[in-house]
Amino acid sequence: MHKKNSRTSGRARVLVLVDESNVGSSVRTVGRGLDWIKLREFLVGSNTGRELLEMVVYAGLPPAMPIWQEERDKKNKFMQWLRSNGFMVVTKDGSPAEEGRYKANVDVMMAIDALELSVEMQPDVVILVTGDTDFAYLAIKLRRRGIRVEVASVSQNLGNILRSAANEVIDLAPLFRTFEMIQPPAPAPARPIPPRQNQQQHQRRRRPRFSPAKTRTA
């Protein structure tokens, strides 16, 4: 398959698509915070000899419900920071799940955009920043279009199917080790026991005392 050469500078034109939840969980497993600027420089910085077309971040938002509002506002503030620093951001509202969590799967959005943007922008390289094996078929579809596909992840979170579907794997582990350590959260203080309940527990712990039976004499 012949690839249309749209380059004028001789540098490879690169489109980066990021699964925010996947890469975020990967970096947290090593106790680090994700430095988005360093990640972009590592993948397509000036020293790589590549030209960045767009770096698109796909992120799920907490549900638009009162109990999630504080976390949602915090996530939206972070999304705005990404936009102000040159990232393209695509979000999806989550829905409540079990155990007080929420789910917001962005895989379909990311896959559709990858195909559409590859037609519109005509990149030479697409970098998928994820280890999710669901993107293996996407990698194959892009390669059929004559596009080089690279997957950026850490080994322990990269599925073998996705690994074999890509042209190359970029190991993010060395980069993650340069990020700042995350301070572990302080342990939650013990909840005080109400006085009445405390007294009841103390009484349950006390063993009853028995006096020895007196021998009655005739």
C-alpha cells in the first residue's frame, strides 16, 4: 500500500491518542504523578525529530450528580489545564457503578476518532498511549492504511495482543521513574466511640465475678 507523502519538512507527522484512565492508572502503580508535558516531550518533542499534529486526551468524567459534583469539578478543572497547555481533550460523562464508583468507557470514541483523524490529518505515525488490548484491531486497521502504529505503555500493563498488533512498543517505565513521587494519603483518624456505646462495650468485655459458695454448717 502506498502512503501519501504530505511532508515538506522531512519529519514524520505524528498523531498521539491517549487513554487517560489507562495511562493514569499505570503511572499510579509505581507511586508517581503523571507529568503531561514531559510525556508529550518524550513522545514527540523537538529532540525526537518528529512533527506533532495533535495530542488528543480521552477522559471519563464523574456522573453529573450531586454526590459526584466535587470530584467532577476537580476533573473539569484538570481538563481545562490540559486544553490551556495545547492538548486536545475529549470527555465522556460517566454513569454510576457498583461500590460507589463510576464507569466512563472512552474506547469507542477513541477508535472512531483515530480512523477519522487519520483520514483528515494524514499522519505518518499514530501513537496509542494505552495498554488496553481492545485497541489491537484499531492498530491493524491503521496499519492497513499505511500508517505506522506505535503503542506507548509499561510492560506489565500492555496486553500481548496489542503488542503484536503494533509496529513498535514504546516503554514508558523509564519516563515514569523521572516523575515526582505521590505522597501517600494520611491515615484517616479513628472514629470516636460515643460515651454510651463505649460504656456498653466496656461492660461486655468485663467478666462477671463469682464469689465462692459458703459451706453451711449444721
